[in-house]
Amino acid sequence: METSEIENLIKSAVELDELHVKFDGSQCKVIAVADMFGELSRVKKQQVVYAPLAEVINEGKIHAVTIKTFTTSEWQREKMFNLPL
């Protein structure tokens, strides 16, 4: 599975301002940025990003996922500490 395939799965299901994905063949790291995250609980934020990946995770194409979510204003403060992936 390629990084671009993972990005496409997430982007086709969730409207985001920014998406950063790093994939090393088994571990996937995702940073998702959208203002809608400000209205959601921590668990719901994770579920929104995880849901489009559930099938490929169940198939064993991705073994572990780390997800960080930010609103656009949070991302302006945090991006210096969270990039590059």
C-alpha cells in the first residue's frame, strides 16, 4: 500500500484542510487538520479519521495507526512540533 492510497482513502471520506501521512509499510502516522475537530470529542476525532482505513487495517495492509487531529488554529501553533512526519 502506498502513502498516496492512504491519503486518497481519508480524503474521499473526510473533508480536511490539511492531511499529512507517513507510511513505512506497516505503521501509518496521520495528521489531520480541519475545524470540525473542534466540535468533536477526542474519541470521535480518532474515529472520523480511522473509519476510512478500517478495511485496509482489517485486511492487514496497515498494522498500526497513529492519528493526531488539529483545528486550523491549533495546527498553526503545533505544526512546528509535528512536522515533518
